[in-house]
Amino acid sequence: MPKKTKKEKIIADYRKKIKLLKLKNSSSQFSPLSPLPIKKTPIKSSLPPPSSSNLASDNLLVYFKKDFRKSLLLTILIIGLEICLYFVRINQYFKFK
């Protein structure tokens, strides 16, 4: 079973708090007519929140660059080895059949 995300944990905590409040209110002699208003304070930040597609594309770009560098290095090494073998064969250091 997958692990809970942060949002799921927060939602579960809120559900527990609501359940406890309902039990507390039902056991007390009075019940409020309306729930207390919840104040939502916006979080001010200089940067806009990153979207999930933006993060995914950044991750893809990072992995692409890493893989591209590794592929380029291997290709250069293989071509260099082939060139070395070619010159060794021309100079006849080793007798190839």
C-alpha cells in the first residue's frame, strides 16, 4: 500500500479533529448553532507556486542531460579505441589475420 502524502496526512488530522469536536459537542449540554468561521490567510510569496508539470519537465531535463553526457562519453571512448586499433594495425605492431 502506498505511503500517505502530506496532503492526505493533513486531511486525516482534520478529520480526527472534526470527529473529536463532534463528540465533545454532543456530550456537552449545548451545541453551537453555527460553526466558528475559519480565517484563511493567504501566504504571500515572491515566486508563484511551481506547477507539477513544470517540476516534471525540469526533472526530465536534468535526467536527459545526465544521460546525454554519459552517452557522449561512451561514444567518444569507443571511437577513440577504434582509431587506436586502426593505427596499431597500420603500423603492424600486432599481426592480425
